[in-house]
Amino acid sequence: MDIRFVIVGAPFVIAFFYTLFWLRKWGAFKLPEDNLPKKMTLKNQSAEQRYILENIFLTKN
């Protein structure tokens, strides 16, 4: 094996394992049992607030 392959390929191999290290540290490979997104609900939302939001999105130009 030629030394040029080692010189050129070594940074890519190092970057690959470094990326895997950080992905594992950030939890990218954990099972998504506990990481399911919780449904967002607004409590105490009055009918007037809903009406204002409907007016914002239903206005005609």
C-alpha cells in the first residue's frame, strides 16, 4: 500500500469517526422511546384569541 493513500485518506477516516463520536454523544443512536414529541396544547385559550388568529390567516388581499 502506497503512503500517498494513507496521507490522503487519513483525514477523512478521522473526520468520519469524529462525526460518529459527536452523533453518539448527542444521542442520535438512542431508541426514540422517550424522545417522542409531546403534543403541544395551549391551556386557557379563549374563543376571542382563536377568532383573532382566524382573522390573521383568513384575511383577503
